[in-house]
Amino acid sequence: MVGGCRLEGRVQVTGAKNSVLKLMAAALLAEGTTTLLNVPDILDVEIMGELLRRLGCTVEHRVEASSVTIEVPATLDHRADYDLVRRMRASICVLGPLLARCQAADVALPGGDNIGSRGLDMHIEGLIRLGATAVNEHGYLIASSQGRLTGGEISLDFPSVGATETILMAAVTADGRTVIDNVAREPEIVDICEMLVAMGARVAGIGTSTLVIDGVESLHPVTHVTVADRIVAGTWAVAAAITRGDITIMGARAEHLQIALEKLVIAGARVDELPDGIRVRMDARPQAVDIVTLPYPGFPTDLQPQFIALNAIADGAALVTENLFEARFRFVQELARLGADVRTDGHHALVRGRPRLSGAPVEATDIRAGAGLVLAGLVAEGTTTIYGVSHIDRGYCGLIPDLVRLGARITRQHEPEL
């Protein structure tokens, strides 16, 4: 890509990666045909689709219709093999549904982005509270139960999205009532709860820190529209600010990005909430803004690299504090190759803005690091080449064509990666 272009125009945000993969797993809970709409055309959807096929489902991903149709049989396999799970950490989300449907689940320990440790202890402890046994053997998490799971009271040490999803999906067909305290409150959690309720589940407290689930005998398939991807929307919002552009982000929901949008306003952007999206405009060099990542509704860790890129060319210095994933700052080594002045100390990064960056070859190490490097490359003088773009493919649908339509000078080449 060649930096220096102002981005202007409209872009459409599709369904959330962090939701649709879990919705696909939730479909396992009901025999029959479930259809998901507003599905992004990303690599992770293909990986999850192949995983479900190996479990016995028939999966059709219609890219032109932004839909996935999943036909779930009466009898499922319960083993999720390493060759797929290692490619996508979200594969662990089949654990709860498989245990609920099959009373057994063998799921390889997951891979995915290299952004820090994300242990499964809370998943395991929650399932044990529901009457399951769970052990880690030979690289697999093996869970089983004697008959149906039973409701229980569970308090999470941390509002983990993954643990909330696993326990929630296991509990919806358990005998009795399950109360889960200190759950994650992300819009993606609300989305899966709403789909489960439509399937016949009884879930109260949606959107709060406590979920109360009264188990039902069985669920039925549904058609469900995936919630819009707030991280993709936030990335486009930062793209408008960093290029001093003007982007209308169709489908974005401002209430899901409240703190991030407030930070952009502090940086000097104008943000307008529209009936069907948001508009972000920036006319001058952005001002540096401090960032502290926290569980939702706090500032999202998945937008941290993008804001570091913004601060790298901002006026002033900013302190970025990462409270969720200890390896998130790995990408600043690549950002430094573009001339950014970023110093890290533990879970803090001090970013001193510079008037300009300069193009260089860099490598994306995870989805959001790749997005941050793309944003930096948009404003770097000269040519920036980003390797490891397969990471970006896992989270962003049609990124290159959208950037070109907005005015970026960027192409994709199939070359050996570093």
C-alpha cells in the first residue's frame, strides 16, 4: 500500500466474527435446520463450518446471501480434532453444546491468535458445577456427564466471554436452574442469549452481570440475524480519524462503541450517530488519547492496536494500558519499523506521536495487529508491505476492496510470507 490518501465514503459492516462463530456452535443444541443471516465472509466462518461438518452437520455458506445454513442431525460426533481447532481458538465454543447434546465432548486445546494466555480453568470449573467431569489429557479437553447436566450456582473469577458462553450453552438444557454470576456483558453475549431464547431457552438477566437459566427439555432450530461487528466498525472509525477522512459506517451501532467513540471525539474527530450507522470525520492531526482496556462496557482490547496506530501519528503522548492480554503489545515491534515511537513496560505502552511514519515491510501477528498495521500504512510515507495477511482475513470481510473504494492505494499480492 502507498500511504497518504484521505478515506472518504460509505462502508457496510457485516455480522460480528466474535458472535457468528458462537451462534454456529449454538446451532448444535437443536436437531434440524438453523439459518444465520448477516454472516461475514471470513476465513473463521469456513473453519467453523468444516468443524461442524466433521461433527456430522451439513453446512452451506452462501456468500452472496451473507448466510449460513446448518442442518444438525439427531446424532452428533463429539470429537473436535486438533487440525481444525489449532487454527481458531473459538472452536472451544463447541464444548458446551456437545456436552449438552451428547453428554460427552473431546475438544483439542485451541490455538488462534498469539496474544497471550487464555486459560480454560473457568470453563472446566463451570462444567464441573453442572455435574460434568472434565480433564485435560493428551492435548484434549475431555468432558462427560452421566445423563443430563444439573443446574448449579457459578461465580466467575473474571467476566470471561468464552467461559460465559460455554457454561450458558451447557446450562440451557440442564435439569433445574443455573445462576452464573460475574458473566461477560458484551453485545455478542447478548446476541447468543437472544438466539437461545428464540430457540426455546429460558434465560433471564440478559445484558447484566448475572444470568439465570432455567433448563428446558429441548430446543428448536431458528433463523437468526447476527449482531453487527463493533470491532470492524471501530476499525473503520479509527481509519477515518487517522487519515483525516470522512467515513459513514453503515450498520454500526454507536451504543456498542460508546467509549471508543468518546476517545475519538477527544482526539478531535466529529462523530454523528445516524439511524442506520455512524459518521466519523476528522479535519486535523489527531490529539493523543490515553487508553485503558477493560471488559465490556470498558474500552475493547480488540481496538487497542488501532488506537496505538492513531496515537503514533497524533500530537502529544499517550499512555495505553492493556489489562486483558499480556502479549497484545507484540505488534508494536512491527509498528516501530514504520517509525513509531512506542515504549512498553509490562502492561503499559507509552506512545509519543510523530508527524509522519515511513513505509516499510511489516508482519501481522494476529487479527487486530494486522488491522493496526493497515491503519498505520495508510498514513506512512511511501510503500508499506504487510505480510501475514491471512490473520487479517480471519476478522475482516472485503477489507481491501472497501479500502480501495474509499480512496486507499492498496493491492493484494500472493507472495511467499516472511
